[in-house]
Amino acid sequence: MILDDFLKAVRQMPDRRFQGVLWAGIGLSVTLLAMLTAAVLWLLPDSISLPWYGEIEWLSYLLDRFAIAVMLVVSAILMVPVASLFMGFFNERVAAAVEDRHYPDAGPAKGATFRDTLADSIRFFGLILVVNMFGIIIYLFSAIAAPLVFWVVNGILLGREFFQLVAMRRIGRTAAQHLYTRHRFEIWVSGALMAVPLTIPIVNLCAPVLGAATFTHLYHRLAKDMSHC
């Protein structure tokens, strides 16, 4: 079922509205990464000197290249909070495109305003950013298990955020939290599924769109099952 939700999202990627959101997200992600990398390089010294030796030009050059390489690695971790922020801006467009194609009888979404959705997204962004900044230390000590730890932790965070933002559009915050609690495990698995492509360069740029679409399918499936109980 979860895989089916994901595959439906993948098959809709050529949709014009998906493409518009995708390129907007890529622009946002690349801009944020470029700004952060530029800030790190700006903080590094222009030259490095050692006592009794003087300036070492090659060491400064090496330090700059090392900083850029580190930022490329860190970008995989930073894409998680970026995806979270992305949801606040573009979730409505992606969810509406999915519903127009797959759930035409659902009617307009009136459960939460854009302001509420964006506020929740920014709050989740802060939480996910802090968790992953502290998580870098854990990832370093986890060695080969680091990807697994990353997927587990962010599966919980992304699953909760993506699902609640999608569900809030339809049923409001309180009911969305109740539905999340009832299906916590399945939502966590879906969140972990979204965390995996976020660790893959280039592919991670598509992950926020796929996440919003996948969780829209997941919400409608769970809401339908609940109505039959």
C-alpha cells in the first residue's frame, strides 16, 4: 500500500503543476545551499601562516576545497529541513494536483489556512534543523550504521510533518493529530521512505514533491479506511 502511494506520486511527476513546483523547489534548495557555502567560505581565513614559516598558499587553497566537499556532504542532511520548509510553501499546489487527478470527488480543502500550514511548517523546520544538527555527531559515531540512524530519526520527523500538513488541509489540526496517532507506524515507514532519496544527491531535489504527493495519497487511503470502520 505504501509503495503504491509512492509509485502513484512518481507516475504523476510529468504533471505540469508538479514540474512547476519541482523547479521552484530546486531553485530554492540550490540558492540556500549556495548561500550557506558562501557564508562558510567567507568565514575561512584568506591565508594561513605558520610561525617561522610564513604564509602557506596551498594550505588555504586545500582548506577551501575541503570546506566545499564537506558542504556537499552536509547538504544531504540539510535537505531534510529544506524539504520541511518546502512543504509549507508548495504543499497546497502538489496536494491539489494529486486530488484533481485521483480524488475529483473530494471537493475543496477547507481544514486549514495557508497561514496555519506555513506556521506549522516553519515550526517543524526549526525542530528538524536542530535535531539533524545534533544528529551529525551521532551520525559520525554510528559509522556504517549512520544512514540507518538518519532514516529512522527523519522517518519519524518527516512522517509526522508531511502527514499532518496534508491532513490538516482536509480535517483540521486536531483531527489530523488523532489520525496520525492511530496510524503512527505506517506513517513512520512512509516518512523513512521519503528520507532515503533525501540522502541521494540530485534525486533529493525531487523528494519534497514526491513526499507531498505520496502523503496526499496516504491521507486519502487512511481517511477512506477510517470511514469504513
